[in-house]
Amino acid sequence: ILMIEHAAIRHIRKSMEEKPDYQTLAVFHNYLEQCHIEIEEEILFPLVVNNVTENKPAFREEAMRIMADHKLIKALFGNLEKWFESKDTEKFNTRFPLYFRLLQEHNDKEDSVVFPHWASMGENELKDAKKEASAIIDAFGKKRYLEVTGLSEYSYTYLFR
């Protein structure tokens, strides 16, 4: 699901960079923080970091650096929110693309460094991870999740069956 969300985020980035809008960004960031990042921090990283066998110390260190990006993304959003509220349009508009560039670079690192290790997870871990991810999405609101990501109800059901 996270790989599919990364693809959706690339499309969202394109449309949002063409027309920077704080309200749309706030809705997106809410999803990002409460759903996408939550799934990564509560499920993906703990499972992968604790189960990886090859180059464990080096991988663990790299994974922790990648996970630390979440704090940068949240902080940058906080600044964008502050600049929007104070009507500092110049700062908001010049830093807006940085938010998505940072997010895209972060997602690219996850795609190349973290996700390949997901294939080594056992069937029980995968089953539990799906259940936990579905619970996080349900807590966020499945309808809101589908609206932000652009996934269809059918796709969602297929991924979580």
C-alpha cells in the first residue's frame, strides 16, 4: 500500500505544485501525518529494521535517518502553515515546492533502501501488518483516505483482502 501511496503522492505533487494552495496542502498533510507516516513509523520501519539480516547495523542507521525525514517534513509544513496564517505569501510560495521535493526525495529513499527488505517478511508479519495498516486507515477515515490518495474502493478492498 505504501508503494501505491508513493505513486499517488507523485501525482498529487504535480497538481499541487502547479497551483499552490494552503487548504489543499493542509488536507494532504493531515493524511500524510495521520495515515502514511503513521503506517511507516508504527508498522514498516519496526518490522523491517528488526528483521533485516544482511548489513544490519548499516541498514538500521540508514533506516533511522530516512525515518527522521518525517520530522523535517512535519516542521516544514508547520512553517508553511505559519507563513500562510501570517499572510507571508512570498515565503509560502517559495517554500511550498520544497515541501514536495523533500517528500519526494524521502519517498525515493524508502523505495530504494527500505521497501526491498519488505519481501523478506514472513507471511504472518505481512498479514498482521495489513490488519494494522487497515486499522490506521479506518481511524483516519477510509472515505477521506480514498479521496486523498485517489484509490478506488475496489482497489482498496483488493489490497487489504
